[in-house]
Amino acid sequence: MSAGNAPASPYTGVEGLCEQIRGALAEWTPRMLGVHVHRSVSGPAEVARLVEVVAGAAELTVLPGDGPAARAELHAAAARAALAAADERPGTEVRAELAAVRAGCRRAAVALGLRITVTL
């Protein structure tokens, strides 16, 4: 998919990254881990809480595919999300950490053998 074909979103910047992370998790966590993902995420602190819940659920679930790799990616994503939520961080650092969270969640899903939609 080219950037010109990307779906329109009302979210931009940090809010856009938070919503992309929520969307990525919402696609696979309910059926794989039984975790309900709310319709929207209000910011980095909410993303940190959400990814930590998902990582915790992964520890208690027998995962298909490469479960250990998926768990490791989720824990790394949770740590990045906590950094993104830390106070007094410049906006560019928060966006970089959230981009890493999104990448970690996608890698976890891939480790589980799930197809991931690529959007630019």
C-alpha cells in the first residue's frame, strides 16, 4: 500500500501512534489472549497500561507459534511504552518510543504466526 492509499485518520502525531498501537492490539489480543482492547486510547500512559496488560496476559497463555519470542517482544514494547509515558520527555522522543512500541507489537503478532496489515 502506498502512502497515497493509506486510510484517512482523524488522529495525528502522538495521538495517531497511540491509536495505531490500539488498533494493532485490538486485531489479535482478544482471540489470542482474551484481553479486551478499548475503542480508543487517550495517550502514552494509557498505551503503557494497555501493553503491560497484554504482556501479562501473554505470560499466562499458551501461545501458538513462537510464544517465547512474542512474549519477549511484548515485554520490550511494555518497557518502551513506560518510557514514552514518562514525564518531561520531548515530543520527538515520545513519538520515537511509541513507534518502537508499535513495531514491537507487530513483531509479537508475527511471532505468533498472525498476518499483519501494513499501512504507511
